[in-house]
Amino acid sequence: MGKMSALSLCFLLLADLLDLAFGYLTVTIEPLPPVVVGETVTLKCNFKTDGRLREIVWYRVTDGGTIKQKIFTYDAMFNTNYSHMEDYRRREDLVYQSTVRLPEVRISDNGPYECHVGIYDRATREKVVLASGNVFLTVMSPPNNISVVAENTPAPFSRYQAQNFTLVCTAKGGKPAPSVYFKRDGELIEVISYISPTVGDEGGGSAGVRGARPLISRDLDDTKLQKSLSLLGPDGRPGRLYTESPKRSYTARQPRLEPSPATEAIPETVVSREFPRWVQSTDPLYFFSNTHIPQSDGSVLVQAKLTWTLNPQLDNDALFSCEVKHPALSMPMQTEVTLAAPKGPKLLMTPARAKVGDTVRITVQGFQVGSPGNEVFPEPLFTWTRVGGRLLDGSTEREGKELVLERVPADLNGSMYRCTAQNPLGSTDTHTRLIVFENPSMMKNTQNQNSGSLGLHTLRLTLLPLVLTVTAELT
């Protein structure tokens, strides 16, 4: 027992001697809370030692620790602030702090940082004893852009059966990924979450199902409601969304019930509306999916999809908003769209007085009935046809916001053209008549050509007797 005590005492004395010879050094870095892009960050490295300071080096660690980028160096040999430590034999505990400021941090500044401190070996005065500490800097970035679009548009509407409709909300620039949710007319939508569907997977079938929120009550004309039996399952409940293919469009295309009066804002123009052939009267189920896509700059692009069976009578003029929450934001970001069917394309024909041979352009210039901004969402599909015949190029129809008729002939005078604007909520037509006037320059050229032909014919008749006379005399 006595031998063990003596041995322990020897070890303690040896450790004390080593400590006196080499000194000691401890390094700690104060932890940092998450910071937001653009803020200024101060990294603080605290170290305690009884030795003589040699250097302080700060590193930024990248590529999983394989690369260390030097961002700050302090060399005590060329600084007189530490001259009071020249007596290295005097045992004295001193506490120091090294700070590094990172102004206007970026996402790329996110990651680990290391503080390395070196002191001189007390025994040799030349060797350097090193110690280090590390800290992780978390840089947050709020989303810088959010948008809502309808999936797979422009697209026609379905006249006879219900189809699915999908809103896609995209949030860009966020780190970490923000949370995204949808509201309808200012109220949070209860959704059924599902992972991107695969073949044979009924979206949301295995997800936790919550009851769909009843839609806001609207006045409906019961005499016009005709429940489509094709939308109901064997038990009389609404059928599930069709999500057989992940790339297949969910876009619901249905006509609207609400009629609007015809307008004749443009002479020779008639606006007509097509009314729905069916109405779904059941409350929809909203299906929600969320996809995170990492970006090269360290941010995360988030795409959230809201899918339901569109009902044009209930959904027309409904306000849908996408809201984004993020820890770097004091309040959610929001963008919104109002579902609206087209209300009669407003057409502009140039030139105003088309003449034979001119190139005529008929262009869509907004809509004749609607809100002050004439906003229609989703983007409508425009189709051009000629009533009672083919277009000038021989085609039966043409898509786009402009119809071009090159070198119109006189026989197109009085022809009627139809512009059909449609989106999943409804369809509307505008008819306009083409009036072709005579072209004086072309008539003058024609007269000149006719006069020249007549003079040549007279000259030929005059020369004919002379030729005959000369021939007779020679004979």
C-alpha cells in the first residue's frame, strides 16, 4: 500500500514538472446562433495559457474538412502588445480573446470555422505547442421569390366530365427550406398530404387523411345542378383523384355556369359564351405534395402542389393564396391568384381598312368583360377558326394570340373569323368580320396592263395589211 502511494506521488510530481516545462493551453470558441444573410458576424476565440503566445490562425473549413482556407493570422513576434509575457519562466494564467468579423455574410459562408492558437514550449523556447477549437456558423436565407402557376397550361376546358386541377407554388432562395401552405378566400385549406405518386399509386391513399374543409357557402341555382353520376363511387361518395402517372396533368377543365351579357364593343364583333354540360355539387378533397430541390448556392427550391377536382360554379372567382413561412422572416410571404374564366377576347384588326393584297393581323388585346385589369387565370388558350371555311393558309384552325392573313384576296370580303378563349374554368367566343376594300394601286396597274395589251393588238392589226401588201408585190 505504501509503495502504491509513493508511486502515485511520483506521477503527480512528474506531471507537475512537465506542466512547468511545457506550460498549458486551452482554446474554446463561443457558440453562435443562426444568422441571416446580410448580417455581420463576430467569431470569438477564447484561450487560456501560462505560456508565451506565438500565433493565432483562423480557418474556414470546406469540402467536408479536406480544405482549410486561412482567413486571419496574428503573429505575436511582430506585435508589441504582448511584451509583458516575455518572462516565460514566470508562471501566470492569462486569458485572451481573438475576434474575427465577417461583414454581410452570404450563404457560402455557412460551415465550420477553426481557431488555432500556438504558444512557445517553456523548455526549449523554440517549439510551438498548438491547440484549437471549432464552431459551426449557420447562415439562413429567406426566400427571395414566390410564385403560383397552374400546372400544364394553357389548356382547354372539359365540357362533359370533371377533371383535376393543380396549383403549383414555387419558393426560391430559402435556406433552410421554408414551409409552404395554401389558403382559399383567406382560410387555411385542410389537405391530404401525399408523396409524388407512382404508377398504380392512388395519391394520398396511405397518408394521414383529414376531412376536407367545406367550401365557402355560395348561392346556387338548384334547377341548374345536375350531379354527375360518373364522379361518384359505388357507395355514392366522390371518387378519388386520378393520379396514375406522376407526370400526368391533374388540370381540371370545366365550363362555368354563370352567364354574362353579350357585348359589341367592336363593330362587326359578337361575343358568345358556352355554358357547362355538368356540375359537380360535392365538396372537393384537396391533395397536397411538397418537393425540395437543393440548389448549387446552398438554398433549397420548394415546389408545393395543391390538387382537387375543379367545380367551375364554386371555383370561379375564388381567391387562392400561397403563404411561405421561414425562420428568417418576421411574417409570412404571400402571393395569390383569383381563378377566372375568359370573358370574351377583345380583338384589334390592323390595318383598320384592309385592302386587297394587304397583310391583315387580328390580335387579342385583353378581354371585353371582367375586372379592371382584365385578369384571367389560368392563362387561356386562344384558337382561331373561319366560320364556314378554312383559313387562308388552308388550315382548319390556328392557336395563339394573333392571326395573320397574308395578301388577302377580294373573295375574303365579308368572311367571319372566330377567336375562342378557354381555360379549365370556361370558354368564350368572339366573332369579327373582315371587310376588304378595293386597292386603287392594284386597279391602276391592271388598267395599265390592259391598255398596253390593247395598243399592241392594234399595232399588230395595222401591220398585217402592210405585210400582206409587200408580200403581194413581191409575188
